Amino acid sequence: MRLMSSAAVLLFAAALASGAAAQSPDFDPARISNDIKVLADDSFEGRGIATPAEQKVIAYLSQQYAAAGFAPGGENGGWTQAVGLNRFTVSNVSGQIKVGDWTQALAQGQQATITTRLPGEGVDLRGKPLVFVGYGTNAPERGWNDFKTDVRGKVIVVLVNDADFEEPSLNTFGGEAMTYYGRWTYKYEEAARQGAAGVLIVHETKPASYGWTTVANSWSVPQFDIVRQNPSAERVPMEAWIQRDVAVEMFRQAGLDFEQEKIKARNRDFQPVELAGATIDAKFDVKTDRIVTHNVVAKLEGATHPDETILYTGHWDHIGMGEPDASGDRIFNGAVDNASGTAGLLELARAFAAGPRPQRSIVMISFTGEESGLLGSEYYAANPLYPLETTVAGFNLDATNVLGRMSKLGVTGYGQSELDERVIALAAAQGRGFQGDAAAGAGIYFRSDHFPLAKRGVPMGYLSSTGDYVDEPIAPRLAAAAEYRANRYHQAADEWEPNWDYSGMIQDLEVVFQAGEALANSRDWPQWKPGSEFGPARTVSDARRK
């Protein structure tokens, strides 16, 4: 196995920056725009998984990959990998919180979102006591446990993000950078391990990094989960979010100050607090059915080492169709998230197929189920079609830049692997700097399809434009970016625009193309850096890489 020392990586990076690497082909903004326009068209009905629209997506992507020159890379010589999921559709939701004589109704999508990912026909929680457990974290390696009381059969109230978010100087959980303990996925998982009957995550826009509308839209549609051997050990009966104002008043009625309790929760000595006299009633029907959705997989076989793989990934799915917005639109088109990344994969495939055949294989995977919890990538990582031990590295595209060139390359997960120096050098050759782990406080590293692969040891790059816009006029670009975050992300208004500027996206495509091409034509195996929590998972298979 050929490993790269830090010095070797830097020498390689210098060679790239000096122009020793092959030049990137021309990426066509018109082609990219057309792919986004097609995938985000109303006829695709928001690209909901296991809907009639899924077959339209599969047909379009397979046709485009084939036209580019890639071959089917899925199961049984086809274009897909079947992903078995449970689908949970809740209905007739009713809920209320009581503290003494005070009662607060929980209307679905307004004061709360209430759902489940536990198979069954319904959930009926009555008079369940509420216990505030801070950030809901159990991290023995950090000497931290918020569960200093028995919460079995109770409903826990937890804060979003982790304990360092509002006081980074504590540096118990990485300071400003969110750890996995801060993700809602972890909080629900840990609640199940603790035997809780349900979870109320208190929504706050800044630590969540998105507004209440995003929560309401994402959780008011059917939820999905991979099929689990023992779901009751891994899922709680009720998974819910509540509005911050509801939580503040609930605490006040229980004789507590919400902000003061938040401050106490930042300390490892924090003691859980049972909200005096507070109970919750929640009842809803659940329709659970088994569905099959699909990852779309395309392959360009390597000329000399076809059993070694470079991955390019991005999710094709979006939310589908939900409740109408103020304009009556109920189709969540997902143009930026993630028709743009899917279009980027198609353009990369065209570029690779148009050039000399690489030594190693190039595999494009358009994942399903990302919006439901990274389920397509989780399934692939657990059931890989190409062995993870001989997957050299990968690059993930999610919600790419459609607003023009920017001054820096954002390297999410910076400091984790030797891919850093490679992509930073390529950005420098474009005249760009870099920003390590942009939006680390929002936990972006745990929120896209590279993560299931990274946690199993595959070095994965997740890059995006960041910094300042380079080209005038600047103000409209800034306004469009802010407007997207406020009014379009996970909303029906995420639609294709004819005047988008793809120059920044193309710079990012050039970086991931050149980095992947260099790896595909080398005997290098990028390594995790010392101290990375993902290194040990890779080390156990060192003998497979030669």
C-alpha cells in the first residue's frame, strides 16, 4: 500500500498548483442549467422517493449517464441499487401540554411537529411526565452525561446543537464546530437508548441553522427509515419539535426560567429537571409500509485498476409534495437542493468520459433518501456495491453555488484527511483561498451523503464556494443568497431560475474533477490525519490497499 506522508502531500499539492495536473475540460453552464430545469420541473413533483416521480428521475439520470459514456454501475448489470425502507405516514395528530391549570394545544406544524419512525399502527401517550435533560448528550469519552436520572417511559425535552454552541470557550464539544452530539438524529437515537417514550427538541433558529418553516415542512410529510432488526431499541415512539416560545412558557408555568436552565445545561455537572406538574398528551395514527427506493449508479471502468474506485456522490431526492404555501404551491421542486448537485454529477461524468480512460474506476452515485436522514447513502455504505476498503476517496455535491464566483473554497471537515491539501492547492491555482469547515457550527459535516461513508473510513471531500462574491454586481448576489436561506431552503420556492450564474459552481467542479482525476491516475491512497475519529475504521483494512 502506498501511503502519503505530509511532505509528499504538500509536494503533490505544489505540483498541482504549478499546473502539472491535467487541465480541466470545459464545463457547460447551459447544459448544467438544463439538467437542473428538467429535474426541478413541476412534472417531477418534488422528486419524492417511492413516488411515480422516482421512475422519471431514474430514467432521466440513466439516459444522461449513458449519453455521457458511462455504463450501468448498479445491481445485476442495471443502473440502480434497491434500498429497502419503512415509510411512516402519521395522521389524526393531536397533542397538548399541561402544567397545572395551564394547557397548550400542539397543532401539527404550528406549535409542534409530531411524528414517529417506529413501526406500528399508532401512538397514544397520555399524561407522560416531561423531563428537561439539557442537550440530551451521553458522551463518556468527554466525561459528560445529561441522563443522570431514569427517563424510561417519560418524554424528554432537549436543546438543539451541543453544549458549546452559545459558549464556545468551554471547548468541551469542539467549540464553535458542532459535533455529532448536536444533531437531531443523535438526540432521537440517544433517547431510544435511554428508554424514553418521546422527545421534544426545542427549535431555535440560530443553533438549528434553519427556521421553523424548514422544520414544519420536513416533518409534516411521510418519514422514512432503513429496515431495522430491533427498531424499538433504536427508535422512540414519538419524535417531535416544539416552537421556542412554547418551551419558554412551559418552563415559566413550571416555575423555571428557560434561559437560566439553558446556561446550566452547558456544564457537565448539569442535573436533569423534571418540569413540576408538566405532562404531555400525544395521540396519532401511523400507517407503516415497506417501500423500495433506488440509488442510481453509473460507472466508468478503470483501464488498469478497475477494482479501485473514486466516488462522486449527491442526492437526487427532495421533499416531494406537501402542504401548500401562501401562493398555493405544494411542489417542493428542490432546484438548488439538490437538482444542482445532481446536474454537477452529470457534468462530471461527461468530462471523465470525454477524456483518456483513467487507471482507476470512476463511480457516480445519485443517492436516494437524503432528505429522510441520509438513508440512501447509509444503505450503500452498509451494503456497498464497490468495496469500501478499495474505494480510494470520494467527493460529494449538495446544493451547489448558482450565484457566481466566490473568493474561497469551503472545505467542510477540514483537518480530517489528506484530501485537504489537494483541493486547497487546486483552489489556489484558481486564485482562491480556502475556509476550513465553513458553517461548522451548523454541523454541516453530519448533514450530507458523504458522512455515512466517512464514518466507515472512506476519505470524502465535501466542498463548496464561500467567502466574498468576486464579480459585480455584488449586492443582488448577497440578497439572493439571503433570500434563499430565509424563503427557499426546503420550501416550495426552491425553483429553477433562468438567470443563475454557474461560474462559481464550475470552479468547484474543476477542483473535484482535477483532484479525482489525479487520484484515478495514481497509486496514492489518501489517509485520515492523526486524531481523526474516522482513521481507526480505515486502518483495519490497510492490507487491502496496495
